[in-house]
Amino acid sequence: MTAYYTVGVVTKPHGLRGEVRVYPRTDFPEERFAPGSRLWLRPPGSEPVAQLEVRSGRQHQNLWIVGFKGYDAISDVESWRGYELCVPEDMLHPLPEGAYYYHQLVGLEVVSDQGEHLGVLAEVWTPGANDVYVVRKPGEPDLLLPAIRDVILSVDLEARRMTVHLLPGLRDGEEDE
């Protein structure tokens, strides 16, 4: 079974010509939403229901306005709200050494440089300047780790483990020194 990875989420139709507003979830939106690009449409977390070819794509503020060949009216795309635009694994770009796709990180065991098991990386947030890794451990509050070199020491995908350094103040109730 082919794995698919989300590169954008349809927020709503745009205009009357079958275009949709897309919230990008890729570092390569100029390529993913360029005319001629192939994308797959799926309900959130489900299998794809259609293969699409981009006919037009342009950035509009923090979103992209994207049109697809064969979908020329608002009635063709109204039901796509919340649907994901995705690509199969073999269309993912290779990343430079030390860079990872979110799906590679989620599920990693997180340990401190002191050997303490901190939990499992459950989510990746992208609030601004740097990503934030959400580490969950049952019975404890989530640990929010900034994805910066001072904190993230190593990632071992084969061992499914991330080693981190806990700076003062990163844990709840911990006083800054």
C-alpha cells in the first residue's frame, strides 16, 4: 500500500471558476502548486479519492489559490473543504542531512542527554521562528521543546530515538536560573 503525505489542506472555494484556497503544508509550495503538478485529493487521514492536475496556482497572503484541470466551477469543488492535497512517498523531495519530514519524527522516543526517558514525540507545531516538538508521556503534562540546536542534540531514525538537552525552564514548574 502506498503511503501519501499531505502538502496542503483545502480551506474553501475561491471565486466561481473552481479554484480553492489551500493552506500549504510543504516547504515546496511553488513546485507543488505549479501548473502541471500532480496531487491526490483525500478526506482527512483517508485514502485518496482522486488524482488531480494543477491548472493554476498563485500565492495569496499565507495561502495558495489553486485550480485543477477538469474542475472549472465552484460546484465542482465545494465539497472539498478540509480535504487534504497529498503526494505519494516516491514524490517526496530528498532533504539535506540533518533535516527531517515531520512524519519521520512523530513517534520517536525522546530521551535527555542525562538518559531520562521524556516520552514520545507526538506532534510538531510550526508557530513561527522555529518548530516546536510536543513530547507526551502518560500522566505528565506535555513537554514543549523548541527545535533548535541547543536543545535537539541528535536524531536516530533507525533506532527511533531523539536525544535532547533540557535547557532551564523548559519543564513546567521549573524555575529559570
